[in-house]
Amino acid sequence: MLWELMDGSRTKSEITEILEQTFHERMIPASHRVAMSIQEMIDLGLVIPLPSQFRGQWNIDAVIDYADD
């Protein structure tokens, strides 16, 4: 579910709130688990944090590299 929520339209806080509402006490502390899971995905090269909120259009230019920001 975390992977699906990480579509660029939500902040980490919004994702955490959704997961807390969905999984209740089974996911507490959700903020820590979300942060650790996102960091693991970043470390594995599965995701790249965007420098700003997603506006509905991906930049597919070959020269852009958000990892260097």
C-alpha cells in the first residue's frame, strides 16, 4: 500500500495518516515505519524524492537527475 501511496501527490505526513487510519494500532508508530520504509526504497534506488509537489506531469528529460539535489 505504501508503494501505491507514493505517487507524488501526497506528502509523507498524508501517507502516514492514511496508513494509521487503515491499519490502526497494528501500524503504530506509523511515522517511524513510513520514514524507514521510504528510506529503504531510496537506498535501493527504487524511488527518488521529488524536490517539489508532483503537478501531474513527469519530466522525462534525460538530463534531469533529482538524486543530486
